[in-house]
Amino acid sequence: MKNKAFKTTTEKGYNDGFQMTFENGCTISVQFGKHNYSDEGETTAEVAAWDNQGNWLMFDGEKWFEIEDGSDVIAHQSSGEVAKLIYTLSQW
């Protein structure tokens, strides 16, 4: 079965957000619940990303790279920053 390109994630305020999987196989998760590194979606969200092999990725402001510890997220991202992360990962 093919994975869906879009997925919502809601758990009564804990993990409110969404995931997108791109044609290149990479997935980005944008979360803004009260237990995420955000201000509960008022102005920021938490972002995590991984490639099609399940390797976690990080963004250094210019490019994506694989990280060894698959638990790190990009905290407190504005809507503009989230848009840049979505675009750049879709092109990776």
C-alpha cells in the first residue's frame, strides 16, 4: 500500500499538527500542541524530518543533513520558517 502524502496528527492538544511525505520519500512533521517545542501554534511550531530510509534530518539554515540521534527537532519555527523547511525538504 502506498503511503499518503498528507496526514493529520491530533491527540487532544498533545500532538496537534500534520505530516507531509514528498515524492522524494522525505517526510516532514509540523507539530504545535502544548507538549511540543512551540507556543501551542500561536506563532511557532516544532518541525521534525526524516528521509525515505527513516533517518532523521536536521536543517542548518541552508541545507538538510542526516543526524545520528533520531530524536532532535527544530524548535519554535515561525510560519515563514516552516514554509522554507517544507519547500527545501521537498526539493532535497
